[in-house]
Amino acid sequence: MSNKKVSCIIPAYNEARTVAGMVRTCLKSPDIAEVIAVNDGSQDKTLEKLRTFGEKIKIVNLPKNRGKGYAITQGVKIASHPYLLFLDADLMNYENHHIFTLIYPVISNKADMTIGIPVNLKGSTFLLWRFSGQRCLKKKDILPLISQIEKTNYGLEVILNEAYKDKKIVVLPTIFNKKDRLFKMEKEPDWAASFAKEVWEIFLKTMSVKTASYRERAKTEFLKNLASYLRISYQKAKKYLVEEN
């Protein structure tokens, strides 16, 4: 694609270990016209890493952590181009062909939105495509959703899935023979609590379109499964996620 029309938005919260590598990859891409990095109130050296790129990128610095949804929208507001690419800051070993794979179906009008799912030799998370943050879409399609997305933390992907349910979505495997990202347990000492809050918010956003009786049944089952996964009691999970919020 010779005429570059893509703005890449990278939200980052405490991603000093990987964000510079992700930005460098995007700057080398022949298909990306501008890179917008949003520092979402990081407490590590994320902002310092981003500033080393000078005027090669646009930086949005949020003094307080507002969540991924809000961070993404701040990038969308200053994006100069008609196509948007969202990439997570904790990705590793991303290459130009991964970026091209996500961009091409949208810019050639073969899809309204693409979703990239990492597939590597150590296993696949393909069934989790609904929650992937690697997406390409048209700016005009997401602008009407800005006010809704700003209010969400980890529910961005759920909102997009719902908004695009009647549009053409293409889910694409991005194949790696190396590690594709840092996992939460490698980044956060209290990763289990962070993970629980994240998946709980995604669940609530997903259930918001269901009936009240369905939501209550699903909530109980979800909390039981989450408690089992984290190896804690159901009552502890309920108290932490429901009763204290």
C-alpha cells in the first residue's frame, strides 16, 4: 500500500519493558502514517521511554490512570488518518507482516474491522479473539462510540464487538515462533487481583445487554469459575468484586 492512511494508537500503562520495542516496530512499518502513544498514568518509566522518540511520534500523557477505553479515545481524537490500528504496548516480536495482515482487509474494503489473535508454537489463544486488543477499523465508524468507550475501563473490546455485530469482522491469526507478549504475572506482583478486576469488568459489559434474571445466573456461574481459576473461595471472589464495588 503506497498511500499510507493509517494512524496507529498504542495505549500504555506501566509498559516500560516493551513499549519502546512496539513503537520502533510501528515506525518501521511502510503501512503506518503516524504513531500515537497514550501514556495512561504510568508509574514506571513508560513516559520516559516514549519521549526518546521525540517528534517521530505523538504522545498523549494522562497524569492519572483512566483505563484502556479512555486512553484509546484520546488517541482517536487526535488521529490524522481515516484508518485506525490499535496495538497493545506489551506485545513482543511484532513484525511488519503482522501489521500488514491487520490493515489490508480494512483499507481494501474487504472488512469493517479486523481482529488479530496471536498463535505461536507454544499454544494458541484463538478462542479468545473477542477480547483481543489488536484491531484495525475505520475512524468514521468509531467516532459515534467515543463517549461510550470513554466511560469504560476494560470493556472496550466488548463495546466494539457489539457495535460491529452486523458488520463484516475478520479474525486473523498472527503467527509467532517466539514469545508474543509479557504476561500479567511477569509484569505485576499482584497480577491475580488485576486480572480478576479486568475480566470482571469485561464480563459486566458483556452482560449489560442481557436480561436481569440471566445476568444474575451468569454472574454466579462466572464468579465460581473465576474463583476456581484463581484458586480462591467463591465468597472471597464475590466480596472482592461485587460487595466492595
